[in-house]
Amino acid sequence: MSPTSPRRGRAARAVAGVFTLLALAGCSNGGNGTAPATSPSSAATSDGTGTARIVIENFTFSPADLQVRPGAKITVVNRDSDPHTVTATGDKTTFDTGNITGGATVTFTAPSKAGSYSYLCTIHPNMKGTLTVR
């Protein structure tokens, strides 16, 4: 059989097809539409566009510690069925989302002054986080 026989060409295409499918499967998240979980204790920063995101899921802020630039837009996504808030505490009560119903998304603006701003959910005070503006 010569190296250019039809059988050898089909076999090579079949092997290439299998490798392509394996590569695509490795890039998939299983089709469930969720991104990999972020550790609630890890710090995250907003991207260069001035936008940031806090996801509420299982009564936890993720990330719990977020660093942003002054005046950045912060989107809060509530994936729980219960309502939650993102409310600054202490002397620096500079932001409060109000009640965010289950499944809803809201956006607020980070303070314009650099500093560390503790926040919590006023409905579930055990939910806490820190917003660092720098």
C-alpha cells in the first residue's frame, strides 16, 4: 500500500478529527454556563475598563476583597434566591445597593476617595467584604 492510499488518508483524517474533538472538549466548561468558582477570600481587581463584578452565591460575596480605581462601576449579581445588599459600614457609608432580589443584577459606583471600605449584607450581616479603592 502506498503512503498516499485512500485508506491511509481516511485514517489520518479520523485521527486528526479525534484530536480536534479532544481539544474542544478540554476548552468546554461542560455547558452549564457558569465560570469556575473564585475563592471568596481571594482579592481581585477590576479590569482596565473601570468595571468590576461581585457575585453573590450561597450567601457569600465573591470576591470578598475587591480592588478598584476611584469611581469604577461595580456590577453586583445575586445568584441566590434570597435578596441581599452590598452596604458600606462604619464611618464610610458611601455606597448601598439597596435590596437586590434573587436573580437580579445592579451596578453602583465606587467611592472617588482612595481607601478601604468594609461592606456587608444588611439582611445577612454574616456576609462581609472589603472594597479597596486605589
